[in-house]
Amino acid sequence: MSDLKIDYLIGVYQYFNPFPEEERGSAYYLLYLLDQRGVLEKEDAKNLFKENNPDYDLKSKWIGPFESLDNINQFAFLLCEKLDAQKISLLSVPEYNGLLEQTLHASDFHRDLLEKGNIIENIDKKDKSFFQKLFR
Amino acid sequence: MLVVSLTTPVPRDIDSVFPGENWFFYWKTAASLWRIKLQEFPGMRIIVPLNWSFHSETGDSFDFDEHRPETNLLKLVEIATEVGKKVVFFLPVTPAPFLPNGGLPHFLARGLALNKEGMAYGLIDTDDNLIKIYSFFDPRVFEGFNRFVKSLGKYFLDNGINSDIWGLSCGFFENGSYKSFLEDSSNVYEQAFSRFLVTKKGKDQVLSPLEEKQYAFEFNKSMHELYATNARESIGPSFEGVLDVAFLGTSTEKFLKRLYGTLSTRDYSEEIYEALAKDIIPSSVMVPSRSKKGVLLRELNDLVANSYLPARLENTSYDQVGGASFAPLCFFKVYEKIDGLSSMFQNWDHIHLWDFLRFRFGWNYKIISSEKLKLQNDKISLNDNIHFFHGHDVDREMFSFIIRTFLNAGKIILNRSGLSEDLNKKLETFFLENNLTVEKVNFLTSIQNVILGDGRLIIFDGEELMSKEKASHDEFWNKIIETFALVHVPIENAEGIDYYWRTRGAQSNELNFEEIRRLSLYNPTSYRKKLKMNLMKNFVVYKVIDEMNVSVHTAPNEVEIELDPEGSVVLDFGVFS
């Protein structure tokens, strides 16, 4: 696991069927993960997913399938805990596309990805921060 | 006398007006400054991409100097000629990532084009503005494009502008695969595709996912051809053809990296070599100037702007060895069928062919599509290349090319996995009819070796090899390629180094040599790198040029090169028998 501190995560997910020829049906997949430094290698997230999904192929391009939005939210929370991030901003691809279409500058889009997603906070980390402040 | 001195620094417009590889964005500067800027420009050839949106007043009328002097392309050509430059126009026939809205006039930019994952294409120009790509599958876009190219063609004809015009097909690299910005999965696309399917399938016919995928490929290809054909017919004899261009750093992943400022030199440079291996022109016009320096800039100048791109625009066969200028040194040609389906079945990755070729030979191979093979069948130079074929890709046409190549002393490696039963039988019949001895050996997989004069045909079972570990694949390829005794000098300890071999015939004042091989080495890492080359007896260091942060030590049979971070050097080797 990376030793560099992760403040926040951004996840972009899509509901689709990437393997129509295999007749699998649509599901949710995490397409991209970012942190405050940029695109995150998905290795840790893939390993985490595999812990509960032994059949998952680690060479797969995406993380999934997740059956429901609840499942992907739960995974996002676990990922936050595993990577010790304060929060994760989850955006669906339509939300991502909407932000892209209405934004003119790269810096604004960068900010919006974090602020305009569905924010899931790592409560444990938040509490620790509070206590750390209290006993400083 | 009043002397006025400027105190405000004049911003360098190297990014915005001259974004890379001799491109000139005429709309980004006042027409009154064209002469000065073109005069200062060091190159002889100016590439002018045409900005459809810039010339569009309404949907029906176009501005070619009726209202804005910056739309006066005739004046641009005249000024360029007066200052000794030659103009080549690029006309986008797909969405163009370097133009707002991908090149569409604002009134046509309606439906965002989406990639296969449903994500909108996002791009960042050199001023850090976001560029969005809109669907070219909207019939209104197609009609609008037709009107524009007709007006453009008439304007060129009426004004006697006979500069070359190339159609520009814009794409990007994603995980080693070249994708077009035309590719779309939006609702606009789906509606157009549905209309296409109605013409193709029976009324109640239900297509399997594979059939639909194949039709989707056919549909995309036909749309691409429609735009290109309309351009060609409207422009006339000045239309030279369509060029595939890969814009560095423009995939979705690279866009996200760029958003956070984490794109590295290696992210860009790898795409340069991927493009050269596939005969696609790499373009750095989307790369910000703060990244385009040092080793990356030298690679772009050496390998693209001053060599590959001019050769493509002159329509010279860049692969022809023996000319006065350097051509890529190509040991291997790997043939691929591109039909939207084959890549699902044939995959050299599974037996680590690409890893092996890149490790031992760098990027000195070519990937040739079945389309190109059909178009240039009689012109494909056999040289001493080793030709790779995958059984899944081999149809009758490719099969007859294989046999013809073998009979003409060519060297073939055929992975028989996926080869049809019919073609397998044809192969056996060919061996029998020509009394050819088929040597059979089992080394990690079953291998057949057939020799006819200087021709060699090696057939192996890829399926069986796939089940082995990567180390076995490396061993397999090492052994097979060793049997060809290629005249080549490997570079030791080259990990992390970018390098590219080129070749030309010896000139009359280089009588000792039969061939000159040029090795360009670049160190994009932040570490000093020490390389060593043990020279074969028929290799001699002939010249060392363009040394930058490097020291080169030559001895009779070896060369040691120490490249500092951002160091580079070019070595010419004389090769003789």
C-alpha cells in the first residue's frame, strides 16, 4: 500500500454492460479513482474488492460489478477506511458529463469533481481528527 | 523624437499560435501579424489546420474574408509563399481535439460525444480551457460539414489556391490502442446506428451481441469514409488523402492526469513510439509548452517534426530503405485484422510478444492493419522483415499474402490458433504439392519449421503456449528469433531509456559501409543511466552527434554511454558484411 497520505478520493462510476457478448447484464462499475494528487492506481481498491469477490479478475480494467448503488457506496466507504482518506466524492458518469459540459476551465472542473459529487465521509478519521485537535 | 519603450512583457505565443510540429493556428493571431510570425518561424513548411467554426457565420454562409481578415486563406497562402514557406492544409474529417467544440460551429454543438464507457471526451487546450467533443453522428452536423467543404472547395478553386490539403482523422492512444474521436456511444449515435441497422438486418431479425458489434464497426467505418469522401469530392485534385493523427495525452485517463498536473514526459513519449510503430502521425499540439521541453522536445523534433511528418506529407514511402534519408529500422511486421471483433480473440499480449519485442528491439517493429495490407499489397516491401500473423486474423487474402511472401524468400511466423480448418488444410496441401519438408519440434509448444530457399515459415500453437508462464514465453521468443540471426546490436541496461533505430543506405563517400544505422537515445528519467553495447564485428561507430548531457566512450568492440537525466545523443553506426 502507498505510504503517501490521502486526503480525499474521487470515484467515477457507471451503470452499464461492458461485456454484452457474454450476456452478463448491466451493473455498476467503478471506472476511475483519483486522490488529491491525481489518478490513483486501482491496485488497493481491486484487492479490497477481491476480498469479498474471490472470482474477480485483478487484471480487469474496472472495479465491479456492484449490484446496486448501496453496494458501491458501501465499497466506497470501506475504501476510504482502507486508504485512510477523510472522504470520497462519488460521481456517476452522467453527473461527470454534466459537470464537464457546463464548465469552461480545467481548474473549475478539478474543484467541482470533489465538491459536487456524493460525499461519503470517513467518520472514524473525522473523529480522530477532532480528538487530535482536543489533546494537542 | 519621442521614444516609446514597451514595459509590459510580450507573452510568447509559441503555444497558442505555433502549438507544435510546424502547425499554425491562423485564427489565434491578427492577420496583420501573419507576415512577421511566418517570417520568424524557422521551418520551411507550415501546417494550417482549417477551423470550420471560425469560418461559419450562419449555417449557410461562410466567411473567407468577407468580414474578418483572419479568415482570408488566400492572403495566408500568398504571405507564406512570399516569405519562402510552403503551406499544407489539414482539414479535420472527425472531431478535432484542438478546436472549441471539437471544431463544430456552436449552433451544431448539441449532443456530447461519449466514449465506450459513456464518459464525455474531455480535453484541455494549451490555455487550460476545457474542450468538449460533440457527436458527428448528428445528421445536421453531416449536412453542415458538407456545406462547409463545398464552400471551401469553391473558394480554393475560384482563388487558384493549389496548396496540398490532407484530411485529418483525429484520435488518441488508450492502453496501446488507437481510438478515433469519431467514436461515440451517445443517444445521437444510437439513433443513427438504429437507422443503419434497419437497412442491414431483416425486419424481425434479432442480432447477437457479436453481430451487433461487427455492424457497429462497419457503421463507424462507413461514417468516417462518408466525411472523408465528401471532403475529397469537394476539394478536388488538391486533396491528397487522409492522415491518421494521434494527439498525445488526450485519452480520458491522460485528461484526468493532466487535470491534476501529473502527466509525465514518459506518458507523452510512449505514445510517440506507439504511433510511429502503427504509422500514425503523433502530434503534440495539445501538450502544454511547460511539458514540451528537454528530452520530450528533442524526441518530437528528431523523430516527428524533422523526419517522420515531412516524409508522410511528401508521400514518400517512409519504409523504403536505401534512400538518402533515414527510415525507421523495422525488423518485424505484425499484421492485425481490424474489424471490431478480432482483437477479442487474437491477442499477442497473452504470449507476451510485445514485451519481448520492446525489451530486445525497442520500438523497431510495425503493426500493419489488414486494411493497409489490402491497399498496399503490391507495395509492401519484404526487405528482411519477419512477418507475424495470428491465425484468427488470417482470411483468404491474408493467406495468399503469406504464401506469396514465403515463396519470395520472406520470413513468416504464424500462430496457428484460430486458423480456420479450411486454411489449415490449404497449408498442408501447399506443403505436399511443393514437396516441402516440415520439421516438427516441441519446445514449450508444437512448432513446425518449413524452409524454401531463403524463405522460412514457422508455425506454432499459440493456445498451448498461452498456458505457460511469462518466463517461458520470453524463452520461446528468444529461441525463435535467435534462429533468424538478425544483424542487430542490443543495448544493455536500457530500462527507462527511450531509443529508436533508423537506417539508410550508405552514400558514395561511405564506401566502406553497406548501411548506416542511426540510434537516437533519450533519458527521460531523473537518474543517470549507463548503457553498454557490445558491437558485432560488422558494426562500427561512425558518428556521434547531438550530444546533450552525455558522455560516450568507444572501444573497438563496445560502446559505453552515460546519459545524465534529460540527456540524449545520436550515434551513427556503419554496417558492413
